[in-house]
Amino acid sequence: MGKTIIISNRLPVQLQISNGTITAIPSVGGLATGMKSVHSSGDSLWIGWSGLTEEDIVPELEPKIDEALAAHGSSKVKLTEKEVDGFYYGFSNRTIWPLFHYFLEYSEFQLDYWNTYKKVNQKFADAILAKAEDGDTIWVHDYQLMLVPQMVRKERPNVSIGFFLHIPFPSFEIFRTLPWREELLEGVLGSDLIGFHTYDYERHFLSSVRRLLGLEVSFNDISMGDRLIKVDSFPMGIDYKKFSDAAKIHYNRAEDEQSELQQRLNAHKKTDPEAKFFLSIDRLDYSKGIAKRLNAFEYFLNKYPQYKEKVRLIILAVPSRSNVPQYQLLKREIDELVGRINGEFSTVSWTPIWYFYRSMPFENLIDLYTSSDIAWLTPLRDGMNLVAKEYIATRTDKTGVLILSEMAGSANEMNESLLVNPNNFEQTADALHEAINMPVEEQKARNSILQKRLARYNVEKWANDFMTSLKSQKERDAANVSR
Ligand code: ADP
Ligand code: G6P
């Protein structure tokens, strides 16, 4: 059996250098947090970008950098500042990300971004080719590396290649606007198996393949020359046990063992047992609908004034892609909205919104999940949304209400939550009202079903299903070719 190579732009950790010291910071985002669990339980090699640029990597530091990455089973692809600009901030996050999340007006079609994307994808492919041997399995992740499968296949046809897209694949009408649409599809079609979070994304992809490339698609098989490529949906799970175990520890901590955050949250609960915490956690990204959520909160406070001084909205926004102008504008908009709403509603004893703009250690994330009565996660568009699953996993006493956007991939598997259209403030305000008043027995009934499902289809099962499907697809394709 050959080895497994995982390849993605983000590694499980990002490196930072300060005064000659290297620090490894856990990466945020569903791809890194999910794959980290899969990676740590196996013996795969993970290739990706370290977060540093070639200009940062002075020769004396390079062995230490490699060592720091090797401690996480990882190895680096070196990118120059200019490449990071054109590939990461450019084509990945100013072209594909907005387009695939239906923010067509934000999507920039610049030839130099595209050229850098191609060049950098070739660098990632070369990093694989330097390690891969016949019989190995290569698992390529996400929109930053859509050309890599074809680039690897061209040189090494006897490896198995799987590709998984962690973001939505948009409808044909959106995708067709991209000037380099055929090249992206052909890049991905270098894979033996192509995976999406949901059946809808899969259908959109197949439709684009059929209409743009004119390839024959039968059910979920694509015929390309003498090759058969399989397309399927694999909704990504979480490391359920990690979250539920951490929550159990959290609930059992004596007061002097609690984090400052836990103590403060508990103190607030003690002062007013009727008070409710709403929790909103996302990377600071326009696709997550944070600004809309703030507007909906204001709407809710006006529609249901009886909850003034009773509810608190905790917003945790993780800094993300801050070199991209749309993210900078959004940061400003959120800062202003929080200031305005707090200014309008605060009293001497009550601040309606607590806003944190930072990444938090895992323990504090658990403090927030376990202390919040209601998780309010309403992206405008989201490939999956693992935060919703993590919140449910930490509710070990089965209380708590999840309000989730219909536009999140996870909504398909979380029907027992309160599903809302984030653009509908009336419906959202009513859902908050319903969540506050939901009888504990109903909360427990809903969460029991959700928990069983999430515990069963966890991230390990997700990865195993993908790998098993890839193996059988490779065998099926080999049999097809030899016929
Ligand atoms: P995305 O991948 O678009 O960022 P997801 O909800 O799928 O959205 O995944 C986000 C991941 O990042 C989750 O696993 C979550 O635990 C982690 N995360 C979110 N916010 C923070 C934070 N403030 N600090 C640390 N990790 C976070
Ligand atoms: C989403 C994407 C990932 C990405 C993550 C964090 O989950 O699907 O590919 O890693 O966001 O974004 P970043 O740009 O920091 O890697």
C-alpha cells in the first residue's frame, strides 16, 4: 500500500517569526481544523504553505522552520510575497471565493492573478511530484488548488488523486461568468474522485462540466477519453469526541480551575439566571453575514423590547484575509454597527453586544459554546459551517438552541435546528424569540437527534468514506481502461 499525501494551501499550523523565534499557531477554518483530526490519527504527509513568504525565510532559519512543520507531519511549499499576493489574496480570495459564494460583484477577473494562480498551482504540484510514487494516494483540498489534480496526473498517472472542495460550487449561471472556467474544470478533472459537501454543489459541478466541456455525464460518473471520474457528496463532520470530551471537562471544573472567561460568563449567569447569551462565531468574512446578523439583532430588540437587559450577543470574529479590501471594509462596517447598536441600547448595567475580534484558544472556544443558550449562525452562503456542529457537540446536557442559516451546507443535516433565511429579519427575530422560550424538553429532544447524527458521521468517518470511495473508483477506472 502506498502512502497518503494531503495537500492544501493552509497547513494545520501557520508559522510566525518574531525576533528570530518561530511560533506555530493553529490554523483557523474548517479545512484545517477538520483535516487536523484526520491527519493526526494517520501517517500521512501534509504539504502546504507555512504562512511565511520566501522573503521571511532566511537560510539560517530554514532548518528550524522545517523542524517546526515536521512536528505537525507537514512540509512546506515556498511562496514569494508576490506569489502570495497574486495567488492567495488575488485569484483565490478576490476571484474564486466571492464568485463561488455568489458575491459576483466582488469577484475580480484579472489576468495577472490568473497567471500567478497557475504558476503557484504548478509549485504545489511539483512539491507533490517530488514525494509521490506510483500507488500513492494524493488528496488535494479546496479552491486554491483546483489545477493541481491535472498537473499531477500528467506526470504521474499511476497515483490515485482525490479532490475535495470545501466551499460551495455555484450554479452554472454564476460559474460561467469566469473567464477561465474551462481550465478550472479541466484542472479538477485530473482527479479520480471529486467530493463536495452537498448534493447541490455536486449537481452544479456536473451541470457545468456537461455544458461547458460537453463531456458525457451519467448519474455521477464523468467520461473523459478512456477515463471514468466519479463525483459524489461527502458532508464533512467534526471530531465529535474532542468537542464533547472538552465540554465535559469544562462543566466539571472547580471555580479556581476555570478560565477567566468561564468565570465571567458564570458570574453573569448567577447575577441574572433569566439572562440569555446568543453566540455568533465566524471568521470575519462577508459570506458569513455578520453585518446582517447585527442588523437583525437590532430589529429583534425593537420588535421584542421585553428582552432588553436580558439578552447578550457575543460576537467572536476571527481576523481573516485582512489584505483584501472587502474584508477591511467589512471590519469597519461591523465596528460601526456594534458601536451604534451598543450606543443606542446600552444601559448602565447592560451592554447588548460583546464583540471580540481575535482568534481564541480551543479552551475558550469551548467556554463560549458551553455557556451560550443560543448559537446564532446565519451565513449568507457557507460551504458547510462546522461551528454549528461543534456547538451541538459541546451541549453534553443536551440543552441549547441552534439557529442556523438555510444557506449553510450543514443545514442539510441539521433539520432539527431552527432554520432561517438570514435575509428575513422578521423570521430571524421570531426564531430568537422561539429559541428563548423553547421548553428544555424540546431542546433536549432536538439535540439528542442532532448529536447522534454528528457522533456517527464524524470527521474520521467522512475521511474514511472519501478514501474508500477513491480506492474503489481507481480500481473501477483501471478495469474500465483495460476493457
Ligand atoms: P470556515 O471554514 O469558513 O472558517 P467553519 O465554521 O466550517 O468555517 O470552520 C471554522 C473553524 O474555525 C471551526 O472549526 C472553529 O472551531 C474554528 N474557529 C472559529 N472561530 C475561532 C476562533 N475565534 N478561534 C479559534 N478557532 C476558531
Ligand atoms: C475556508 C476555506 C479554507 C480556508 C479557511 C480559512 O474554510 O475553505 O480553504 O483555509 O476558510 O481561510 P484562510 O484564507 O485563512 O486559509
